[in-house]
Amino acid sequence: MEHHYVYQNWFRGKRKIQTEEDTLWYYRNLPYPDTLKEKGKLGKKFAKTCSTSEDWARYAYENKFPFNVCKIINEEVDSYLSQDLINDIVICFLDEHLRLYMYYVFREQENGMLFCVGMKFFEHIKGLEGTNDYTKSWTYIFETNGNVKVIEREKDAKEECIWTSKRPLNVASNWEPKPEFGNWDSIFRMKRWGDGELDEVFKGVPDNMGMR
């Protein structure tokens, strides 16, 4: 499907894309924690020199500052990339009501590759369109050795259900080469595992594997 990318922020609360001017204003005034105060001064100084939000995004990607990239399909935001203050890269997917319904979290590893350390998705109430109109969420936590944990939480519940994998997942699909700036197609992929592949690791291990 034909698409393109814009380097403007997604305003999740209002479910709309920010203008280029508002995006640059945000990074010129972004509050940094005390531990990143000196680094933040450098970022804000550079942001004031930017004439486009793409200028900021390119600098931020190279220097590990926050930025957003929105994927546009049919003039609507389909999904967006967000690099945060701890340099995780989050890929968020929007539904037909522009609500966040699923996201991946990628973290750079010692080998320079990105690894999907987490995934979360929401079950929305059919017929309702509000951001908070969901009944349940699932969080997947992945380790590089193939261990997987799933946390299921009912909305507003005080307790949660937790499952751990019975055998390691083949994590080849979790790895992602760190993209060159502008080459975002691969990291924006939503389908990463085969049908039922994640479910299989929570089932009993076959006898012929010598394990129980």
C-alpha cells in the first residue's frame, strides 16, 4: 500500500498529528530529567536552529534525542515511531478511530541491532470509539534467550494474570537491523511472527524434545 513518512509528532490525547511548528516548539521546550540536563541543553540549542521538523528528527536519531515519525496512508496516520528519552524505539499502530491498539518496543543491544523487548495490545469494546473504551490489555515481554512472559490485565483490575513460556521462542523475528535514517519500512512491520507461533511457546513441550 502506498505510503510516506512525515517527521511530526502524534498527539495521542487528541488523536491528531501536530503541525511542524508545534513539533519544533515541543523539542525546543522539552523538559529533560536532571540526569540528562546537560545533554538536554545541547538538544534544545540545536532545535532552535532547525527550520524543519525533519532537521530535528535527523539530528535526534543520530544523537539519541526524542523524535517522532508518522506513517501516512490515504492521508491518515496509520502508525508512528517514537524514540524516547531512554532511546527505546516504540512503534505504535492506530485503529480506524485513531486509537492506539498495539505497540512494539525495540531496544538497542550490544551488537548494535535492535531487539523487540515488548509488545502490548488492547481489546476495545465493539461499537465504542473512545480511547479508554477497552476491556483488557495484554503485555508481552521478550528476552534475547527466547523466554517470554505475558501479562493479562482487565481494565481497572487490581490483579493481573501472568504466564511464562514453556519453551524458548525462536526470537529471529524480534531482531531488527537499526535502520538508516529514512528507511523505516522494515521496523514499521506489524506482522513479525507466523500464525500461532507465539501461542505455541506456552503449550506443553513434545516428548521427543526430552523435556516436560
